[in-house]
Amino acid sequence: MAAGQNQRNRKNDSMLTKTGKARLGPLNAAQLTKLLDSSSKPKEKGKIQRALNKRGPIAVAPAPTPAATESAPAA
């Protein structure tokens, strides 16, 4: 995108570097996972996977158990 253009005509995009490559720092884990699925280049997939590993495990809320959803009998 930004590559090959002079600076006067280039519009700043905070999500791209000077050469037009995507910045992975501000993306969250869900966005990185979506980007990993849509990427086709092995080099890009490696970068995205490293960024995901750096973030740590994705916290997923546990599904409620059936016993927890039942109402307690009134005494």
C-alpha cells in the first residue's frame, strides 16, 4: 500500500509500517486468530503465530453446568 509512494501523497495508517506491512502489536487474540486463518503466506503465518504465543493463552469463559442452571428447591 504505502510502498512505492512518496511521503507527500501517502496517508498515514497506524496499522501499517512505512513499507506497508501490517502491525501485529495492537491486535487482540481474536483478531490475530482471524488473520492467521485468512493468511496464505507461511512467513506471515509464522509472524502471526509468534504474536499469538506472546499474548499467552486465550481466556474462554467455561460453559455453565446443568446443575448450576437448575433452581434450588425452596424449603
